[in-house]
Amino acid sequence: MIPEKFKNYYTGKNTLFYPEYEFIVKLSYPRVFVKYKITEGYYTDFDKFFDNIAEVQYLEGDRPREIDQQQILNDIWDYITMEKGSNQDDYIES
């Protein structure tokens, strides 16, 4: 079953200006935009992804507390894993 918390997360592309990038947008508060190179983002681990590959922007302009940021990044990583995983049907309740 897909967790309810992911209903406000979206994956997108802008192939006209950033064809090699993909985006994750979290529209619930605090809103977050994550941009990453597709080729690098799929073959990495959590730490490398957020330290070296992904660009994270908080859309309200203020960063949440450190503990909240860590939870947000964990959720984004889980969302990417579910969205791009080879067994997406495992998360859908029959």
C-alpha cells in the first residue's frame, strides 16, 4: 500500500531547459523542490544523493529545523525509491 503522506509528492521534467534533470516537488508544508541529474540519481545511495547530486530548495525560503529537514529528505528518498522501483505494484493494495 502506498503511504498517504506521498499524495503531495510529484515527479517531473523540463526537457526544454533541463533535459538531463528530473525533479521531485513536495507540495505540502514545508514545500520542497529537489533537482537531480537522472543518470547520477538512479545509481547512488542516500548520503551521496543529497550531499553531491541533488539540489534541495525549500520553497517558503526558510529551512526547517535540522531534525525536520532530515525527515523530509528521508521521505523524499523513500518516494523516489517507490516511484522508480522496479516493483511499484508491491505498494498498491489489491
